[in-house]
Amino acid sequence: MCGIFGITEQNPKLIKEIINKCHHRGPDGSDIFYTENLTLGHNLLSITSGPKDGKQPWVSHKKNVLIYNGEIFNYKDLIEKYKTFFVPKTTCDTELLSWLLDHNPYEHVIKNVIDSMHSFVFYNRQENELVLSRDHVGIKPLFFSTIKSGIIFSSEIKGLLSYVKNSNKISRVALACTSLLGVNVVRETLFSGIYKVLPGETIIYDLNRKKIKNSFRSLVKPSSNKKLDDEEFADITHKTISNSLLGRRNFGIFLSGGVDSSLISYELNKNISGLKSFTNKMEPNVIIAGEDHNSDANIAKQYARHLDLNHTEVKITPDIIADNWDAAINCIEEPRYNWNLPMYYYTNKFLSNDKITVTMSGDIGDEIFGGYQQYYNLKNMPNKPKKWRDFLNIWMRKYFAPIQLNIKFNYNDLLDILEKTLPEDIWNPDDIANSAMALDCITTVSEDFFSRNDRYGMAFSMEGRFPLASKKYMQYCLSINSDYKIGKDFSQTKLPVKLSYKDKIPDYIFNKSKTGWSVPLIQWIRDSEVIKNKYIKTVKTKDGIQEILSKENYSGKMKQLIVTWMFRSWSQQFNMYL
């Protein structure tokens, strides 16, 4: 994993500054390439090869230049496929990607050849153009801004803040999206003038004319043409997870006690002796509605013993949440309605101290296997939507967030923007549950789960992988008719895993109620003085957004209070204003 940076002018000093600001993304080396109208920079975290082999910017034999952040998971298959034409000099997939882009149309390579998580920028010297690309679900980030000389881009927003005018002014569109959905899924970031390359998007930028000349998106599109074949599903799942084991590094898995991380642990355990697993455990524990909040941690521990994993419980306390609150929000860059962020940040810090360099996670399993209540509800809707906008309206309303903002931006305005931003071609009216799963993958999963994993992992120079997010595997899963994923009642979800692995994974994993990996912050904020004091200090400090928060956010509903706390913390750290 790496950091990629650039500007369409000769300015190695500036790019060096950005490289230094994002040094955490690549402690194994950095370098710069420049011409009279372009400067490209790279930070290297070497995973699959040594620093010497993976050194970038990579100059091809055609004198084109690649800066790349990612992994190609079908690397070995592609080396075999193209062995007649391509003989690698290294074990680095950067060399392969550069060769593919040299000799093939961009769209063909990205859509039909590589199965990867990536963000990359490719300088085609002959055409004098830049290719900015992000993988099919946006696992790896890429941000850009337009400037007088053209564009400037970076793997992280913080790399651009000092160089984009008025970036601390809040984008109302992004704020409206975040306030209504809980996460920002539009092109504009919350920082005015800074934009994201969208999940699955590739932009071709003309260096002569200083403008975008073309773009396309590589996405996983849902269908409903497959029945469930238990043996086929287990075989494809095994191969997919095995393919994620690129590199000779120390692997660790986030073991939640749920179906998805248990599935990945089962398959990884076949290949890795002494696999390390990690689970968060809350201290003090909280009993909510008669249920032990640490029940998932207890199940994870039981399952780890079953597989004979090298298991560690990471203790999470109110002090840890308070101590890591500011760092977690600063690191994530754009706030979202997720009060578990300090826990995720601290857990990654803990794993890095245990010398873990690659983390594995079961994220996206719910979205491709049909694990959420809303998929069951959509599948069983009596009057299903027939048009894209109607479906999008239903999809939006399930995320309607608990915070009230006094801004002049309403629901229908945001619906109009999302209708234009989100790709209609992932809408399949014959299977709206699968359509919702596919849409969730490139919105809430991408901008919440994947982004936090990237920022928090890379903050400590660790690569995060999601074996279930393989493009080929997602396409297979989202082609299985939702009737074969979701049964007659909500207890019958994720049927492909439960039926295909019924003799391999214990029943107590499949039969447990769904709870999620969560800090009992609502209870702790009532009972912990350190949490209360942290909150009070934040809300008593003046900042640029306090006027838009209604009184409802400071009293009554605890969720509103916590989200308000997060927004105020973010506003103060980045000196944001409207």
C-alpha cells in the first residue's frame, strides 16, 4: 500500500511537502518524477516485493509513468496468461499494471483484466494525458482539485488542504449528504474545492487542454440469473480468499464473532499457521436489554479456540475512547455517523504494535450475502419500485440520519444530486434487493467501512484487505438471485454461507443474533466522567458550525448528541466554517 500525489506543473518541492505530510502511507521509500508540466510523487509500503522492486514512480519501456496504490489479486493468473508476451523482471504488480496499460486500452484493462483494489495515476507520454483510476468499490482513495495549472491530486485530503484555496469552507452539498445519509457519497468532499474520484471511476485528463476529456466507471452490476450451488459457492469462496494472501508479511484478522469474519478465518487458517486474530472487548461491560454487550467478543474467543488461532482481546475503555477521539476524527478527514471511530483507530494502533502489516476483514459480506434487514424488506415489498428514482428514494430513506442541521438544503435537492451521481446501470428492477446490495457497496461501504480501514490502517503503515470485495467474487455473489440469499423470515439470511459451510463452521456462529462491533458509548457517556468532560469541552468551544446545529442535538436523543460532538470536534480540528 502506498500514497500517490501529483500536480500538473513542475513543482517537486510542493510534492515533496505533500509526501512528507503523508509519510505514514509509505515508510519504505519515496521518490518523485517530473517534467516541465507535471510532477508525480509516491510513498511506498512494500508488501508483495522488496522496496527496490516496488520503487515508484515507475517508468515503463515506453517511457510512460505509473504511480500506484493497491494490489492485483489475480496477479499470478495474469502472469501465466500473458507469459508469451510479458516476462516480469520483478515480483511487483506495479510492473504488470504498467505493461498492461502500455499495451491495452485503459477501459479494457480496468474492466476486464485486473481484479484489484487500487488507486493509480498513469501518465501517457505519447498522448500527453493522465489516467486517474479508483477500483470498483473504492477501497483505495484518490482526491483532486482544479488549480490554475490544471489539477492537483493526493491519496488523502490532508495532502491538499494547504494548497487549495478556501478548503476550510464546508461544501453545503456534501454537508447535506452527510447529515441525511450519515456518510458523504457525493463527488464533493466536505472541504470546498476538493473532490473524490468516485468508486469504480476512471478519469482521463488532457494535459494540453487542461480539462477532463473522458471518463468511465467499472462497477459490479447485479443480476438475478443464478441459483445457489453449495459446492460451487464454497469452491469459489475458498479460491477467492486464498488469492488475497499476496505477500510475505504478518497477517492479522479482525474477528468479530459474526459470519463473515468467521468464514474468512476458516479459509485463512488452512493457509496460515498460527494466524493472529483480534477482537475488541469492552471494559466496563454493559448489559443492554438483558444482553451482554461483549457476547460477540465471547463468541469470537470461542471460535478462535475452535480453529486454534493466536487470539488477542483488545480492551476498549472509556479512557481509550476519550484519548483517541481527536486523533480518530482528524485521521478519518470527513466525519460520519459512526461513534466507533476511536475504537477502530486504537485497534489499528494496537495491531501495528504487534507487528501486523496486513489486516483482513469481513467487511462487505452483509452487502453481497444479503445480511441486513432492509434487504429482507425490499425482497418482500408488495409494490416494488419500477423506476430508478423511486428505488433511490426508498434506498435513501432507510439511512435517514438522526442529526438536525439548520441549512438551506432539503431532501429532494439531495435526491436530485444523487440521481445524477449514482450509476443507474446498477439498478436491476427484477431484483431490487440485489440492487440495494450493489448500491450499498459503492456508497456506505466504500465511504464508511473501506475509508476508515484505509485511513486507520495506513496511519500506522498497515495494509487493509477485504477478501470478499474481489470484483470477480462480488459479481458472482450479486448474480445469485436474492431468493437464494434470504429466506421466508429474517432469521434466514446469508443462506449461501450458512448452507455451503454448515458442516465447517459451528452452529453458534450462524445462530447468534446480529449485533455488530460497537462501543456502548450511549451508556458510557452517561456513566463515565472522562467521556462527559471530553464532550463538554468540545461543545463549549466556539467553532464555525455551532450555529447550524439545533438545540435538539444537545438534549434528549443521545445519538444526536454523539453525532453533534463528532461534527463539532471535526470543525474545530480543521477550522471549518460555512
